[in-house]
Amino acid sequence: MAKPLIVDESPMNMAQVKDELVRIRKRDKGLNFRATRTEEYLKEMVSLDGKKAEELYSKLEGLNVPRLRDVHIHKIIDILPTNLENLKVVLQGYTLTVNNENLKKIVNVVNGYVEKK
């Protein structure tokens, strides 16, 4: 069995993974079974395209919320919490404390990118 070499390890949100799978599909002229299943899942679950996800990432990063790391921002982009309670649930899985003022700023930025149904 081959031992792959990990060159770089960085967090990605689901929109970036979806774009990367499209790029790999074009490069390799197809995907294996697991990648195809992952692509199907992402088509159902991801509501932002890659460009909007990048914009949202830069805006969330620009808020300069203390202790908010790349991993947290990517998770917020994946879930897109639209109110304080949902955002608190998303961040509850991390050892992170964010004050209510910063939570409100995050929710306001995210609400600008959520499609109204």
C-alpha cells in the first residue's frame, strides 16, 4: 500500500472541497467511488459557491474576533448559523469563548450571505 506524503494541512470549508473535487474531476477525467459520493453529498448540502464562501471568509476574518481561528471560521461557513443560539451551538464544540457583541457581528455578516427561502 502506498504511503502518501502530507505536504500541507490546512482547514477547508465544504464549498472549497466541492470546488476542489470539480478541479480533480477535470484533471483525472473522473472520480473514484468515495469522491463521487462525497461530491453528491456536497451538491445537496452546500448552499454557497466558492467565491461567496471566500468573500464570507474574508469578512469574518476582517471582524478581528479574538481567538477565532481558521477552523472556527470554516465551520461557521459550513453551517451558516443565522441566529445567536445556532452560532453558540456551532462554537460550543471548541474551547472558545466569544462575547455577545462579537457573536452578533458574526451573525450579521452570515445573514448577508444566507439565501432567503
